[in-house]
Amino acid sequence: MITLAIHVEESHGSRVVLESGALQKSRHYLGHLGEHRKTALITDARVSALYLKPVMNALAIPASGLLVLEVAEGENSKSFSTLNELAGSLAQKRFGRGDLIIALGGGVILDLAGFLASIYMRGIRYISIPTTLLAQADVCVGGKVAVNHAGGRNLLGNFHHPEMVLVDPNFLKSLDERDLKSGLAEVVKAGIIGDETLFQLCETRLDDVLRHTMDQWDEIITRALRVKKRIIEKDEKEKDLRMTLNLGHTLGHALETATHFRLLRHGEAVALGMHAAALIARHRGLLSPRGLGRIRSVISTLLPDNAWKTTPNTTILDAMKLDKKKRFDRVPFILPKQVGEVATIWDVDRTEIAAALDEVKKHGPQDI
């Protein structure tokens, strides 16, 4: 068992437990939360079919004592309308500040349920049980919770940390190749930002991951979470240092918005964004040819199919205008200097980004 404590100055932080088989021990791990009158479990239909009964059995919660709220699978459920429906269900059952929300699922569910917990009665407790690699290696810690808006991804959001996160790599056995690749993009991102050993694991073990023969899940997930932990403990509210966690996300979020959240998984968009960032960094002389080659070699395995490439560059660039990090009409770009080190650059212009997009569009999966 691996335990991480996330300490942040402005809120209570989180305790993360990572262990294969953690689900079966969840009642033991969650005992410190104390008594609560009501529990709501928020999930999607796919995760519910796979894991609802095992979770209920592990937590020893009778069906009569649990409000199960299912939403549709996919990014479109991260909406204000879905949020409103969930809040209405809690209000109808008279949930109060002493009650508990459990988020069971991937990044969409963790974002949605966490945001609901942050605003319902000005904040109630919640715990996260992430079931995808993307959620286990990234989304589950940091306190960022949000829903999407027509104007952009995660446009309506808050900071609200789960009291407890249970990370069980056994959940990953049910993921298909596309979901694994999406999650690996966030793992690769963490390696580029601040852990060369993690990046080297990605360089050498990607095939094992995709064949479900990986035997180092605990190390990979823990290393990714520790990169994020080091950063958010110094800068919880993204005043400066935490921006580095957005490597690949400035363009990635714009790609998701420009394609209406239909063509790309989040990790796929991030992989495309990291590819573009590496190209811009090389063009500016920040990244060596060898560094670019290493990054592109790993990312080539994670790239999506070509459907997104019909989206005009102008549409993608316009979608960046609502980036939450924008200050004085400038959007920061996180660019790699080498594997394990990045820089925040404020003067990347549309011409540079468009040129990088043109180059990215020339390549598909595994042909870089």
C-alpha cells in the first residue's frame, strides 16, 4: 500500500491510498470519515454495470442507505444541466452538509461530482474512487472540479479537494486501448514536467501497458501523482507554478472545444497539444533535437485517428481565447526544455501555434 497526503494551505487537502485490491478494503480506509446520515454515489451507466455491486459490497452500504445517481457516459455529461439534475436529486432526498458524496468513475465523473460537492450547500464532503488511468494518475488529486460550457472546457469550476481518494489499479483491467492511451498522455505529461524516470518507463513499457501485461502500475501512477503533489502543495490555486501542469492543455482544451467534445478523448487532445508544444519549443531553440525526438517517439503511440484534422486552425485558435489562464489578452504556453523540465512562455503567438498545428496534422498514430 502507498499513501500520499496532499497538504494545501487554503483547504483541508486529501489522503490518497494506492493499492491493488484497495476496493475490497475500502470500508477500512474510509472509517476515518466518521458517521454520516446519507450517502450519494455518482457514476455513469457503464461503470455502474461493472462495479456498482462490488463497491456496495465492499463499503457494506445497504441499498436502502445509498442514493445511486447515474449519468450518461461521456464528456457531454459534464454540463450545467446534468449538475442541476443531480443537485435536485440531493435536495429531494434532503441531503445536508453532514452527508457524503462518492464519485465512482473516470475524469468526467470526478469533475462533475466534485463540483457538485463544492457548491451544494456551499460545500459537502466527497471521496473519489477513480476507475480510469487518466483519473487515477491525474484527475483524482489537485482539487480542480468543473463542468463544461459552450464557451469552453471546464469554464465553470471550483477548487474542492476530496477527503479521500482510493486508487485501485485493478480497475484498469477493464479499459480498452483507447482509454489506456488517453490516460497515458497524462502520465507522459507528468514525466516531461518533472520526472525523467517516469518518462523512461513510458519509453520502455508502453507496449506492456497496451497489452495489459504491465506489472509496474503502482510505480507509474505514484510517480505521476507525486509530480502533481509537489506542484499543487506550492501553488494550489494556479497562481504561477501550477500552470506547468497544463503542458499540452492550452491547445488540448481548445481542440476539445473546437470539436464539440465529440471527436477526441481528453488525453488524446493533450497528446496533440504536447506534440505542438514540443515543436514550438524546438523552433524557439528551447528543446534540443534529441529532446524533441524522445517526446515525439512516445507521443506517436498515443495520437488519435485523423477525424479531428478537418477542423480549421482558425476555429481551434479562436477556442483558445476563453482559456482560463489568460491574463491581459495573453495565454501562457507550457513548453518543454528537456525531459523533466518545462518553461512558462507568455509570448507564443497565433502564427507559431498555427505552424505547429500544420505540422501536427501531417502525422497520424505511430508515423512520426
